[in-house]
Amino acid sequence: MRFQKTKEASVTTKVADVGGELRRSYRRRTLRRYLILLAVVVVGFGVAFADRCWINADGIVVGQLTPVNPISQVRVAKLRAKCLDYVSEGQVIADMQNEITMQAGAQQLQQLQIELAQTEAEAEISAKEAQAAEQYRDAQQAVSNQLKTVYDAESDLLKKNYVSSLVWNKAKADVVKADADTAAASFAVETKRQDSARATREASLITARIASLNASPELMGSYPLKSPKAGYLTQCNAFQGEVVNPDTQLYQIFNPSDAYMIAFLDPEDAVRLKIGEQIPIKVTGLAKPVSGQVTGFYPEYSGLPASLTRYFWQQEKWSQFEPMRIDFAGLDDAQQKALRASAQIAISIWRLPEHGIFGWAARLLAPAPAAQ
């Protein structure tokens, strides 16, 4: 009987030990589940908090692009610059030809050359006629001198009554007639000289007009297309030999000194940027991040531009972004030369949230302000 009681007590003890182990194992598993759940919650909150602290945005480099276009229908005769070349203000970037103006200019030039030949011939003929008139005047002057000598002799003889008055009157009439003929010859000489001088002046004016046409290619339908300002040639649509209509945009000129950036931010992130503050920005084509100064909301981009569709999968997403203008601050010469229009930019900065549960957590974790 003693042996049987001891055996029953031992079995009871073992059962009690197994029950306690099961309870402890259940409590450990339950605690482990709670710890894992707590760790997941903490990690999730931390990831969300860290993600909320980062301001990420994309954008592009824009600027005051100056269009270059002809004012009339022209043919591109020769290209003097390549796309993305840097050109200075006033530099010739292409030679243009207006075939209609060229034909009209050639006809005008031909007409002026014919008029010049005619005028030079008139001047030469008038000069020769003036020389002939001078010879005739000189001959008339000689005859007049001889008749005056005869008249003087007849006057002396009339005083001595050696000749009749009829002979003297005839001699006098001959002198008067000779003087009139001499005066008429002198008038003809002056007239021919004036005609020659007038034709010479007209020939000089026509020569000047011909020289002006030759010195002004645009008047002959051929003129250079010059750059209105310094910068890089972009949006190149000029092809040699092509005929283009008026106001066709052949180039756009991008000057890095006029460039700025447009970043597209989440509206909640946009309010966390302060106007006037400088932030680091990565720009495609530049080896190092550059500094940009936040200017403010950019209303010109309140609608989706066609050139920006490649940055968004769907246009409906446009309402999720707020365009902000950011100006370059302190670009050196090398960075300006490497800057290109429509280059993509990326913003990634750490900024503690100010509102909501994340803002409360940021204030809780932030160090207390130093005493004044």
C-alpha cells in the first residue's frame, strides 16, 4: 500500500509540472507575438516617419528661350552653326535666300545697269556736243571780230565820205548778226555742258544705287540669319536647302544666365520649403549638386505643358503636384557651360514634418531649444 501511494504522488507531480510548462510556454509565445507586433508597429512607424521627413521632387531646367525665325519665305542656303553650339550675339548662324526677292533684285539691278549705260552715253554725247559747240562759237567769234574790223574801217571811210551810208549800214548789220550768232553758239555750249553735267550726276547716282544693292545682300534676296542674343542653339529645325514659311521657328536660343528650375512637389511638401532658402539640387549633366534658391509658386505651370508629359505617366496626376520656381545660386563658369535646357533635376532633402502625428513625433524627438 505504501508503494502504491508513492507512485500515485509521483504521477500527480509530473502532471503538475507538465501543466506549468505548458502555461509558461503559452505565456512566452504570447509575449513573443506581442513583441513582434510591437516591433512591426515601431518599424512601420519609423519607416513612415523617415519617409515623411524626406522631401523628394523632380523637375526640369527652363529659361527664357528666344525663338529665331525668318520674316518672309526663304530657302536655307547654308548652315553656319550646329545644334547645341554656343553662339554670340549677332553671330551669323545661317544664310537665307528669298528667291522671289532675288529675281526682283536681279531685274532691278539689270534695269539700273541699262540706265547707267544710257546715262553715261548721254553724258559722253553731251560732252562731245559741247566741244563741237565751243568750236562753232570760236569760229563765230572769229567771224564777228573780222566783221567788226570791216565795220570800223567803213566807219572811218564814212566820216571822210569815201563810202556811202548804205555800205556802212550793211557792215553794221553784219556785225550785229555775227554777235547774235556768237551768243547763240555760247548758249549752245553752256546747254551741252549742263546736259553733260546732269547726265554725269545721274550716272553717279545710279552707280551708287547699284553699289548699295551689291552691298546689301538682303535687298537682293540673300541675307544672313543672326543670333539675337548669346546662348546655345536648341530646338533646331533648320535644314540646308529647305524652304520655310514666315514665322517658322528655326532655332531657340538658351542662355544659361537666364535659366532657372521648376520643381514639382507634393502640395504638403511645398509648404515646408521657405521662400528664399537655399537647397541642394542634382541636375542632369552636372557632376556635383548645385545650390538653388526657392522663389515660390510658379503659376505659369498650373497646366501640364506638352514638354513635361514624359515626367508623368498620366496627365491626371498633374493635380498631385505643385510647381515651384527655384533660381540657381552661385553657378561657376564650368557649371553654366554644362547646363542645358530641359535638363532633369532631382530634389531630396531632410526636413522634419510640422503637422499631424509625424509633426508631434518630430517635436517629441527634437532637442529642446537652447536657453537665450
